[in-house]
Amino acid sequence: MTKRPRMTYPRDLPALLEESLAKLGLAERVREAEIWRIWPEVVGATLCCRAQPVRIINGTLTVAVSSAPWMQELRFMTALMKEKLNSRLGAEVVRDIVLKAGRVDEPVAEIPDENASPLPISSDQLALMAEQSALISDPETRQAFIELMQTSMASQR
């Protein structure tokens, strides 16, 4: 049984992983999978809700589009999307984009930052809440109404 050669220096894990993937022929597949991660940043929030990548085979990216009008709009933008994707991926991974009608899932909403403090409510808003809630006789319902108004006013800012 032959011994493996002794390493002369420690190697960092990312470089070792990258080398291993290249030896296995998986480096290109990993780069292709990166498309799903960068898609919202490349196309923007509006298009991300209307079109999503489905698969990539031999450099042809298939994108599901929610409706015919959006498909027509995206036909004019495929060259730009391809250019932006390849620029972000650092190589020509996407050679062609094919659009097809399909189901587009809701993008995952970002988790709100719990540490962010809400902006204070103005005196005019407090006066409006007091005026509107004064007509409610039940104290529990009145409190729920005030909390609802506070939430509504905070989300409008």
C-alpha cells in the first residue's frame, strides 16, 4: 500500500473544496446553481416576482414567466439578463435564455429586523387615534383598534 504524499503546509478549506469540485467535474454545476441565489439581485424585485429560473442545461437557462404580457416584456430583456448573469458569475455560464409560461412562486420575504425601533408617532396621529377610538365603548376592542392604527401608521412611513 502506497502512502499519500505529505502536505507541506495547511490549506484553507475554500481552496481545497474548489480544487476537489474541479477534479470531480462539478465546478461548472456549482457555478450554474449560483444563478438561483443571484437571480433577485440581477433582475430586481419586480421581475423576480414575475419570472424565476427553472433549470439550466448546456448553457440554456429556462425561465418560468407568470403571464403572457410579462413574457413579451422579458423577450426584449433576455440579452441584458444574460449579460448581467454572466457578469456576476464571472464566466459565460448562460449562453441562451428560453422563456416559458409557468408558475412563479412568491419570493421569500425578508425577515424584518427586530432590533429596528419603530419611528415615534406624531402628536397629530395620537390625537386622531384618540378621537377615532373614543367612540368604542368596549375597552378591549378600543385597545385592539388603537394597536391596529399604530401598526398601520408605522407601516405607511
